[in-house]
Amino acid sequence: SQTIHQWPATLVQPVGSPLSLECTVEGTSNPNLYWYRQAAGRGLQLLFYSIGIDQISSEVPQNLSASRPQDRQFILSSKKLLLSDSGFYLCAWSVLLAAGATDTQYFGPGTRLTVL
Amino acid sequence: RKEVEQDPGPFNVPEGATVAFNCTYSNSASQSFFWYRQDCRKEPKLLMSVYSSGNEDGRFTAQLNRASQYISLLIRDSKLSDSATYLCVVTPMDSSYKLIFGSGTRLLVRP
């Protein structure tokens, strides 16, 4: 069966510090991978998605970046955190079905980031 | 206009009640539809996919109305454990890789 891991679970960082969040998926090959952010009391905002190694699409301009160095590894980074980067960061995976149909996305446990 | 709109609630119902949520979507070309459930401070989890003919999973029934561009979720015999936020999810027209999430409807089931 497939599992998705994220770490760390919680993180408190000062403004201006760097960030690296990691997500790995087990039990599937060539998954689509996603990074979302959920601000307190708000909906999910898609940040990045990737359909393959080194293929990253950015959804919103911001000071975050994403990388996919391996098939089942997805990393979210920032060189300098802002207060507005606080939130709940969720990684998700899915498999693209035949004929372009979208499969369900499955989420990791998330990382709760507080920038002070 | 938001691509996916939901009443944020909260819906406050007693145990055993039947409750229904609606969700409207703006893109008539959307193809895939889902309901997710999110518990407080947890990740969203798939509750059920929504099929054109409607589908049922135990106490949960999902319906799709393409003509009016809305999706519904009916929960019968509500349990305390049903308390959560329910997210309506659709695919956008410009990409089959992505899902668009509504902001969610919060349900509180009281004893």
C-alpha cells in the first residue's frame, strides 16, 4: 500500500531564516506530487505540483520554491521566511489515470509552520 | 467568483439528524468531483468520489447536478464523530493534474 511521509511535524522559525520541508511517498512509482498551504481557518492553496523528476509547476508567485530530486521525493524550500509564510503545509500525491482523468489526491500528515 | 463555493457553516445538528451540504462550481467543463473530510489540525482525507449518477457509501450520499453545477453531500443519522470540515473538490478546466478545493463547510454534531 502507498504511504506518504512529511517532516517535521511542527516547526517554529524566525523571520528571514531558511526553510526546507520534505515529503516522500512509498509504494507507488511516478506519482504526481503537490504542495499546498492552508492558513489558519482558510482553504487549501496549491503552491506547486510536479508530474515528474525536475518537472515543477508553480501556482502562485512567492518566496517559496520546490524541487523533486527523486521520483518519490518532493522538497519545499525558502531562502528567507516571511511572517505570512506561517501555515499548515501539506504534501499530496496522486496518479494520473488514463485519458487524462484526475485521480484522487492523498495527503501527508502536514507540517505546521510558525514564523515569528 | 470563486471556482468552488461552499457555505462555511457551522452547521450545528443533534446526533441522529440528517444534514446536507451543497457546493457550487463555476467551470462547466469540470470532470471529477470529490468530497474530502478534514478534522481539526489534521490533513484532508478522501470521503468519497462523486459520480454522475449519484453514489452512496453507508450513511453518506453524494449527488452531482451538472446542469446547475452543484454537488451535494447528505449525511444521515449523524454521529458525534462526523464533526469535521467537509471540503468540496473539483477539477479545473485547464489541467487534469490539479484539484480545486473549496474552503469547506464545518459540521458540529452535538449529543
